[in-house]
Amino acid sequence: MIPRLRLLFASSHPGPTVVVTVLAIVIASAVGRPPLVVLIVAVAVLAGQLSIGLANDWIDAGRDTAVGRRDKPIARGDIPASTVRAAAFGTAASALMLSAALGPVAAIAHLVLVGSGWAYDAGLKRTVWSILPFVVAFGLLPVVAVSADAPGQLPAWWGIATGAVFGVAIHCSNVLPDLEDDRATGVRGFPHRLGFRGAGVLAFGALVVGGVLVLLGQLAGPRAVHGAGTALAVVATAVVVAIAAVGVALVIRGSSSRLLFRLVITASLVLVIELALAGAQLVA
């Protein structure tokens, strides 16, 4: 049983799954949701992300096998595609049931979020519209976390915008290691049409935009931070910009695509910390 669970987790794109779940936990905690509500948000989002990742590996099983993907359990023959498919549907159902406990706004937002991920897996990833599910899903993630058990509250506009541009960064950087394999199997999504350098520069540019949005959100409005809060916000944004500058330089040099994705994740974690410090400012 344990080995099978490990193989299923390995099939779920664990890196992005964990990052998205942590982001939801941070936002829900930052806006003061009770521990039980934060826990439900965490489990619901985790289940939804597991379902999207599992569906991706199940649907792409033939492609992954054709190009010899040794990092994919199905392609290695370690687990049947039917088992991954069943787990994808099971975790999706769990995500939707858990979301219902968070109220109608959060439930509908999470339904659209998970549906966007499945739409990407089912075919949008092969089109110029491949970026759309990421923009929608990451833009809605703050809605799920902020409106959880509080349907009268929504995130500030800059929180939604930050999520959307974060989705652009994740999508463009996540496909960089697979550009050649995708090209060989006929996948030509939005980043593929930009090419390695174009997609890489866009990914890091989106991170800079996200950092600036979070900074403006903290410094503007009636609940703007002051003193040490201002300094922390500026420093965090400067760190994101510095990481992005390094990333763009590496992209231009044609450096390792997996290193680039790690840089995006590092910058994303800085943005997560910044969002945690924003607290009540995340609420419109």
C-alpha cells in the first residue's frame, strides 16, 4: 500500500502541488481564518492539486512512454495508468466535497480552479490557450482562501492580480525542461511558441510584476504598512527582482531549465512570505 501511495504522489507533480497548497494555507492564515477553516482549505486545495497532477500523468501516459520519461511512474511501468486515473477522479471528488464546507463563494471558485487544471490536462496544454488555465486558477486561489467560511469577503484586486501573474510564471517555467519532449509529441502550448528564451524571460518578468503588485498592495490604501513593515516589503520585492535578474541572465545564456524552475520557486516563496506579512490588507 505504501509503495503505491508513493508512486501516486510521484505521479501528482508534487512540486507545484505542494507550492499551491502552501500558498493557500498562507493566505487563509494571513487573513485570520480559524485553524479548522485553514485545515479544510489546505486539504481541499491539496486534493484538488493532486487530482490535476494525477490527471496530467494519466492523460499523458502514452506521450511519456513514447519519449522514455524515466521520472514518470506510469512510463516506467511501475503503476498502471488505470490506477492513476482512479486516484485522479477520487481526489477531484474529495476536493469538491471539502470545498462545499467552506461556503458557496469558495466552493464555486475552487470548482472553477480545479476545472481549469483538468481543462489544461485534457487538451488546452496543446494550444496557444495553455496559459489561460494557469491565469484563471492562480487568480482564483486567493478567492478560495480569503472567502473560505466568509462568503462576504473577497481578496483585494492586487491579490487576485498577483495570483494571475504568478500562474504565468509557473506555467512558463514549468514547461522549460520538457520543451524537446513536448515538441516531439506534438504539444505546442503558449510557452512552446515563445521558445526557451521567450518563455523564460516572460516567467521571470511575471515574477517581477507580482513582486511590484504585492509591494503596492502593502504600501497603498488606508491599511498601508509603515516603518519596519515598509522596509520588509521593499526588501522582499528587491529580492524577487534580483532573483529574476539572475534568471533572465541564465535564460539568455541557455542554462539548465531545471535550475530556472528552482529559481522561480525560490522567488515564489519570497512572494508567499510577503503575502503572509500583508495580512488583513489582502481583504478588499
